[in-house]
Amino acid sequence: MTTNEANEAAEESLRDGLRVDDSFHVFDTTLRDGAQREGINLTVADKLTIARHLDEFGVGFIEGGWPGANPRDTEFFARARQEISFRNAQLVAFGATRRAGGRAAEDPQVRALLASGAPVITLVAKSHDRHVELALRTTLDENLEMVRDTVAYLREQGRRVFVDCEHFFDGYRANPEYAKAVVRAASESGADVVILCDTNGGMLPAQIQAVVATVLADTGARLGIHAQDDTGCAVANTLAAVDAGATHVQCTANGYGERVGNANLFPVVAALELKYGKRVLPQGALAEMTRISHAIAEVVNLAPSTHQPYVGVSAFAHKAGLHASAIKVDPDLYQHIDPGLVGNRIRMLVSDMAGRASIELKGKELGVDLGDDREVVARVVERVVERVKARELQGYTYEAADASFELLLRDEVEGGPRDYFRIESYRAIIETLKDGTHANGATVKFWVGEERIIVGAEGNGPVNALDSALLEGLERFYPQVAKFELVDYKVRTLEGKHGTASTTRVLITTTDGTGEWTTVGAGPNVIEASWEALQDAYTYGLLRAGAQPLR
């Protein structure tokens, strides 16, 4: 695409108008700033997928990267124009002001921004006097001219322009008048928004609020905020800037970003919508937040943070018996919002802290009918509580193993275990050969109904061999198990024990292709603990599949 064609495409995108109210901007920079997090390495396909998720969520602007700076970002913009029909967001290209001593119209980097076809361009500008003199190696006056020239030229080419004032708060502390001069230069030259950046992430909310309020009053520019999280205050700093009058927030999905990260998009948006009463997303989009957060985490190949506000699986999880008793009366007593508003759900954790209310609520969550007879329910729940407490003393944990807990609960409610199979014995062998390799094998003897089964199998470890043997034997009677696959395996040696005589706990997560479940085992060694968790995994999977025990 030629520059003229890119200009026409960008102008058409601008003519389409903003999909959300332009009075307040939610600007996402996951694909640019978020991609700078250690451990994230996005392909073009990854970036396209994340862009689709963000557009679906309803952010107003998606900063896609720095076209011309590297081939990947250049390709992304070319493909995004062809492959994505944005419904809510506008695509933003990121770049710098022109070089010192040149002209914006002739600057190769500026022309690459135009060639991207993005209707909106964000320019990073120096606002700290020492950075101007030491990094750019130019004068303070020339830096102001670089801002004016580049903004004015891009505006002449039909682009909407935002300006990121890099290191603004540190620069303001060192030389407030010059920092404000950069803001004025950008605004007066046609920048729609001037973003004050806490690039080093060292500011605190009260400081942010005071500076933003002063700069707003002194310059009259429309201001935005870009906060890094080095003090753990990025979300709070972002909201403090909003309190002071900022109407543009820059964030990243799940707080991804350089060093410890950026302001997290999801708690910022949730706070704006639910606490401030600002409509910043399309109708119904907030309820998709948890799903979008986890989907993006999967794309970047990082496990979703379990304790992330609003969208973490533990965000509305309750463990203490006192909490459960109150929630049984009114969920709002221990929750600041209805989790359904952000697409999450309440979870009751069962542990040695559990009381009767925890068990009753957990049973309801799992779909286990405890009956209507209050006395019978009370007796069942009391037995379950005692079993949970006793087993946790032995090394089990149920707060992370819902499947094993459901089997225990059904055992008490239904008067016995699900008898899909009965184990007679098992054996696992690790053999070290002369060449240093290992031969792992297992033999399992069990009964299905009245038929005795003996199966041997090999594997890449003793647990894998046991899993293979049990799977092979059960598949003949229960074809559903062919879909079962172990997807996660965690081993922990429990504290407070002694060396090789310690208790071992194993958590196994299994899938059938449509869902996952986690089971727990504990014992004096990893084989025994793993075997117990495996048995629960197959039993629960068969229960989930609706299989009937063979008598």
C-alpha cells in the first residue's frame, strides 16, 4: 500500500467515527508496551488475536506497535488492515517525534507511521530537560520545535495525534516550567490528548493527583495518564489522575509491561464503570472481562494470575467459615461487587477452616443435592467437615481440588463411593539400564463388576506408566476414558516433615477436551500420592461423563 492509499484508509477510518463516547478514552497498549514484559514474545498472529480480543472487549484505542522500527510491527499493521474489521477500537501506531535538525515531512520514521495506515498516531516526546540534553543531545528549544513540527505535519496528513510526554513526572519535579512547555507545544500544535507518563513508575497517588490538576489548570490541554507499576500503585495512580481531570487512560491487559508492568486494564475499567459510574465500554462488555483476561493470558502463554482483582479465580473465593456463614445469608456481606458483573463467580474453598456453611454452599456450587431435611443435612455436613479436617492433617488439600472434594461429598450424601472400578493392587518399577537409560513399567490389577483385569504398561516415568495401564484397562469397559488426558501435575513435599520420610502431596489436572478437573492424593511417597490422585481423576471423569458403574 502506498502512502497515499494509507492516508485514504486512515481518513476513512476516522470518518467512521469513534465507536464509544470520545469524552473519555480507554487506550490499550498491550501490543506495544505490554509486549516488553520479560517472558512475552508475540508473533504477528498472536498480536492479531489479542487485537481481536481487545476490540471485542470494547476499548477505544489499540496501540499496535512501532511500524518501521521492526518487521514484525510493520507486518502487523499491514495484516490488521486486511484481516480485522474493528467494531469498537481504532488502531494506533506508535513512534517518536522527528529527529533534531530535520523536518518531519522528510523523516523516514515519521513517514513509516503514515505508511502504517493507522488513523491515530501516538508520538513519544521528551519532557524531562536532562533527557533532552543527554539522550537526544539537543537543545530544549529544538525539542519543543520537534514536537510542534511533527504533530502539525501528521495533523496535515489527516491523522489524529496523541503525544506521550515521557518521564513527565520526574521532569516536572526537576523543571516544572519546561515540562509544561512541552505539553503546550503538543496541544497548541494539534495533539488531541497529551499523556503524562510516569515512565519510571515511582510516583504515588497524591503526587499524581496534585501534578495533573496543576498542569491541567496551567495549560488547558486535554490530559491522559500512563502509569508504570514500580511502586505497586499504577492502578491507583491512574484513578488519581482521573480524579484530577485526566480523560484518557493508558493500560495493558493483565498489567503486562516492562519491569513489573503497567496499569492493569481490567481493574481500571472495572473501577471506572462500577465505582465511578462512567460508561467506558459498550453495553454488556464488562461481563466478558474475566473471559477476555484469561484468553489473552493464554495467547501470551502466561498462567492467568489467580489473585488478580476482579478477574482472578480467587477474586471472589471464600475460605473462612465465618465468611461462608455470612455469605449464606447475603453474598454482599463479604464481596464488594456481584462477581457476575465482570464475568466471574463466587467460589467456596473447602479446607480445615471450613464450617457447615462452607460445605453447604460448596455443595450447591458443585450441584450436589444435600436434600431438604435440615437434620439430615446437618449430620451429613458435620461428617464432611470432620473428614476434611482429618484428611488435611494427613496432607490433603481440597481448596484446589474440587473434583476430589465432590467425590468425598457424594460419598457421604449418597452412602458410598462411585464403584466404577475396584483396585486390587498396583506396582510401578523404575529400572536403570547399563547405558544409563531407564525403563519404567507398571502393572495394575483391578475389578470392573465381576471381571478381574490385569494390565501392564510402560511410560516415560512410573506415574505415566500407571496412568497408561489404568487407561488401557478401563477403556474396554468405559470408552469415555479415551478422551481423558493429564494436563498438569504438581508435587509438593509438605513442610514440617523429615527428609525422605516426608508426606508428599500431588495435584493432578485432567481434561476430557471440554473441561478440566483437579484431584488430590497424599502419601508417604510420590507414587502412592500420584496413584490416589489418578484414581480420583478417572472416577470423577466417568461421573462427569454420565457413566454408570458396572455391577
